[in-house]
Amino acid sequence: MRSYLKFKDFTREEVRSVLRAATEFKKMRGNQCLDFLKGQTWALLFSKSSTRTRVSFEVGLRELGAETLFLSAQDIQLGRGEPIIDTARCWEKWFMGR
């Protein structure tokens, strides 16, 4: 899976393809089971709390078959003795299946 950080990371046709797929998913929402992410667990970590963002991600991921794990800044040890690289390595194994 490629990372998406900004529109420049994708070609024009790739962006169009994503938008077409999103339109189709939206039409299917509530009418049929979408399990594209079945068997995946996604970690949700936000630097600032946002109810709408968190709920949007959780609902969207669950509707696509994924499980979610929300971790607040108080739940993790970043900045309190645990190096970020160690956390990143663990998360890669746990959430990316490597």
C-alpha cells in the first residue's frame, strides 16, 4: 500500500480513480456489505482530539470491515521515555502485518 500525504503523490488518473471509487462506495453504503478491509486492524492516533474526525474514521473503517483501535496521547508513551522509532517498529508489525 502506498502512502498518501499530498495530491502530488498520485497521478491525475489515480486521483480520478480514487474519486470514482469513493462515489461508488457511497452509493453502496447501507445497501450491501463492503468488506474490503476485513481482517485488518487500524490504529487511530490523533495529535489533537476531534470527535468528528475520530467518529468518521471509526465508522468508515468498520463499514469496510476493519477493526479499529483508538489510542489517545495519554494511552501511549511517546515523549515519556519510549523512543518513537521503537513505537513505530511495533506498530508496523501489529498493524501492517509484517
